[in-house]
Amino acid sequence: MLEKEVALVTGASRGIGHAIALALGAAGARVIGTSTGAEGAAKLGKDLASHGCNGRGAVLDAGSAASVDALMAELESAGELPTILVNNAAITR
């Protein structure tokens, strides 16, 4: 159903974001799920793969414009610009 879509899900390493990432992956989207740390991103990538989903984890600090810009540049160069955005990350200060 979503085979031609690339979904960027922020805050996807746990909770609601994790469930959304898996659901989008199950529906056929390529999922790029973000976490604030490399460990969470790696775990998400493994979870997606174990559920038969196409996707990976990526590190993102949604409160940092530089981090957002760097991730978008990385996705653009990889041909993975998102067509779906789930803005789930919570920003605390």
C-alpha cells in the first residue's frame, strides 16, 4: 500500500513513535526512524528488520536545527527524502 513512500518518524525508538514506525513499515513504507542516540537508532533498525520492514534508524536531536539539517542532507544524498512525516519527538529543556 505504501511501497513508494519514505516515512520519517521522529522519536521512533520507543513508545508511540516505535509503534507508528512498525505500522508504516508493515504497510510497505521505507521507514527512517529517529532516536536521540545511536543505541536507540540501532535497536530500531533491528526491530524493523525483525518485523520484515524496510528501514533504518537514524540519530536526530529534534531540538537542534543543525542536527535536522544534517539528517535532511544525509537523506537527500541517499535518495531517501521523506514523503511522509510523523513528528512524534518530544523536546524537553
